[in-house]
Amino acid sequence: MTNRLQSSLGKAQNAASVSSHRVPTIEASQLLGEAGVLAIVHGGDTYQLTRTKQNKLLLTKCHALAVSSQAQQALVQQD
């Protein structure tokens, strides 16, 4: 019971801190599209954001997903 309460309090605190800092927000469905998956390049590594069957988000580092150097350059130029 204590763990559930602590978990709930932690979630509430996280939600409060995000809303107080006016963090840009986007719906996951806009990122993932119908396929439910998105490749993210960060620091030269590729990560995969996936919507699970339980409708949760899973971020994994991918060694097999190769992003072309042109795509990486395009992503860097957007920053």
C-alpha cells in the first residue's frame, strides 16, 4: 500500500513540475503515427520509441536500426 501511495505521489509531483515549466507538449499519436513506432537519433545513437499492446510507451536503444548520414544531417540542421 505504501509503495502504491508513493508511486501516485511521484506521478502527481512529476505532472505538477512539467505543467509549471510550460514544457512543449505533443500527442504521442502524432509522433508514432499509425505504425506506432518512431526512430530517434540522439548523440549519434538511434533509439526506437514504440507503443506497446498495453498502450504504453517503450524507448529502446537500437543497434540494428541504421540511419543514413543524410538523415542525421537533416535532423541536426533542424536543431
